[in-house]
Amino acid sequence: MKNGLTRRNFLKLGALTTGAAVVAACAPAVAPGGGGETGAAQAAPVELQWWSFGLGLPPDLYPHGKWEQELADAYMQENPNVTIAYQAMGWDALAKMATAITSGNPPHLILRGGVDQILYALDGDVALEVELPQEFKDDLPAGWYEGMLYQGKNYMVPFYTLASGMVLNLSIIEEADAMDLVPAAPDRTWSFDQYLELMKKCTFERSDGSQVWGNVFTTQHTNPFFYWPEQVLSWNWGTDTVRNDNGQWQCMLGEEQGIAFLQWLQDLHFVHNVIPNPSGLSATRWEYWNQKSLLGGIGPDIGWSRRPGMQVDPETLVVSDTEQGFDWIYVQAPTNPGVAHSSVWGGPLLDVNIVPYRTADTNAIQPTIDFALWLANEEHQKWLAQYLLPARTSALAGVDDPMLQWHFEHYIPYGRQRMEANGGRAREVVEQLELVLQKLFLPTPPEQAVQDFCTTIDTLQWMGGA
């Protein structure tokens, strides 16, 4: 990638002067300020607590916390009155994060936060409303800013896009003599029938006795958000899992389209035999992928093609994994006729934004917002574009990267926002979806497997509901 941002220049970056007006929920309005200025709002020394979860940068180059600590150090050098106490968080700290926020004792900001954190903050009376600069709003993909709003107010600073689509192992497809079934470039869209046909062709036993599968589903995982791929399939089938009727969220997975989708999933194993029984898996989905035993699936974002050992053909966008020894491509998730296809868009409301909080120290409100905006400035976004999809479209300016452009054209416009898809209760939805899948592959008839799911959906307090 030719972005011209060297290591030395990166560490010399000054703070971004934003001119942003900031409003604190349950607190007086704060005067505009900039991340590198010394004004009345930043005259007194302040210490900011910054927590962050993993971003998905290449671990060999940037293990979790390395780049983030460098950012904190650079900001403190430019702003001697601000101390950043940074803490790298593992996914086992989700409960700690939720407890800290709802108890009214949050850090000043969390990176990789989303709507769940907003709901926690409102419960804990620590939510902080942020007015983004207009130039920042104008620099976001269409629909991003509107998607961030909760009841008409914004509580987040955009950071990057977890646009997770689908990948296919081209080497397996060639081995199965099924290249004619691969969805055509550049859009790479296809139907569920076409997808099933390719899965059938690519489920076979090699001469050495190793088994290749069309797909792999899991029914037991420590992190429930690994069930997003199944939910994307349900959206593209034509059932939105849940729906909003005049402010009331209801279960859609239990209706005719939802039952048909669940039956399709169940049939993959019991009728078509293109997936192993999820109840007896000995490895994770992507361990099968690395073992060259999996056609593909939904989940990878652009970061997969940025990892060490990956080579991208700029013309075909075929990715060669030189370490594992196979080629693969990004495609769209399959979609039924008449259904607008979707991808997992971790933009506005998944968990890839910066969420600032109002703490007991009101003097920290302005510095918190200044630092959050500085983290997402154009220079950092352009640096991030080497490995991930940035939030700012200006990060593409002057960058010669066909893969980056393809993701902006073919993933981001079709992303589903969490509130749109789940009413702000994504964790509960995917946790219950896990239970549905467990029952489905016992097997239990879909109508029975979904009963508890729908009961839970009908009793949840939904975002924007009564």
C-alpha cells in the first residue's frame, strides 16, 4: 500500500484540531476544543483511562496493545497536561466492561465499543453525547452517522469497519472441478441454490482419506458473536430474525420464512451431508479452513488478506496463502431471489467505534472527546487502511489498493446495522440463536427448536421500544 505514512512520521503526528462542539449527557455543554490545543478546558492536568479490545491487526506485527500504546504515547507527548492510562482488554473482559459501565465507574473511553455500551452507559448514567464535526460526518460511508444515532443522539466516534463477508477456497474448487460454479466478478453475488450446488461438489474424501466439507457450523462457542455468520444467512434468506412493528420488536425466525431457513440449515447435514454434525466438531470452523478441509464461509474481513504470508493478485483479487498453500477469494453471501443481500457491517453499531463516557471528573469530559477524535483523525485512518477498512472514506485518497476499493464498493453498501437488524439487543439474539442451532442438529424440528428463541425475543426490552 502506498500511503506515504512512515513509522517516524506517524509518531510525530500532531493532534487534530476539530472545532467540535461537545455535549455531555446530564452535564453542562462543553466549549469547543482541539486535541492538541492548550485551552481553558485542558489547563488542569487530567488522566484518562482508555480500554481497548483487539482490532484485528496482524498479530506478528502489531500484537494487541502495541499500536494503541504508541498512539497514547504520541498523544501525551503532544499534550503534556493529559496522561493516558491504557489497558489492553481480552474478550474475557466483556463482563468487567459491562459491570464498570452500569455501576457508574467506567473508563473514559473504550475502543471497539458499540450500542451495547451505550445502553449500559444510559443505565449507569454515564452516557456522553458527542457532536461530530461536520467534516467528519461528511467523510463517513453513506448511512454510517445515521446508523450510530440512539434516539436521535450520538454517543460514539467512528473508527473502522468490520465488513465481514464470505470467502471460498479456490484450490478446493479446482480440485473438485467446479470453477464454473464460482460467483462471477466483480460483484460475486449468487443464490442459495447455487451455493448448495457448489457445497455438494466440494464435499468429498481425498485419496489420502482426509475429508473436505462444503461448510462447517458450530453449536458451542465461548463467544456468542461467532454466530453472526448464521444470522447473515438468515437475513439473506429473507427472514430478518426479528422485526419492528410500530415500536414493538417481534420474532421473525419463527414465521414461515424463518422456519424454511432453519430447515435448510438442518438439511445441510441430514439430507445433503455437506457439513459435519456441529454437535461433534473437533475443531473450530476456521481450523478446518487452515487444514484445507473447508470450502468456505462467512466471517473474514479485509484483514485476512493483509496477514503475513498472503499475496493478492491486483487484477483478480485472488489471495494466495503462501504458508498454508492454497488460493481463495472474497465473495458475497448467498441471497434468495428478491432479497437485498447483506454482509456483516461492524460500522455504526457493531463494536468497532470509540465510546466515550462521562466520569465523576467533569474536567475530563473535553479531553476525553478531544482524544477520541484525535484517535480517528485522517492520518490514523490512512495508516489503519493498510490492514483494515477505515471509517473515513478520505483514507482511500491517493491509495492504490484494488482490494480496499472492492470492499468499499461490495461490502460496505450492503452492511446491516445492529439497531436495524436487532433492535440493539444483538447479544441476546445471537446467544439465543446458538441454542436454536444446538437443538436443530440433535435433530429437533425447526418449529420446536425456535420456540424458546421467540419467547425470549418477545419478552426483551428493545431499543426504541416501549
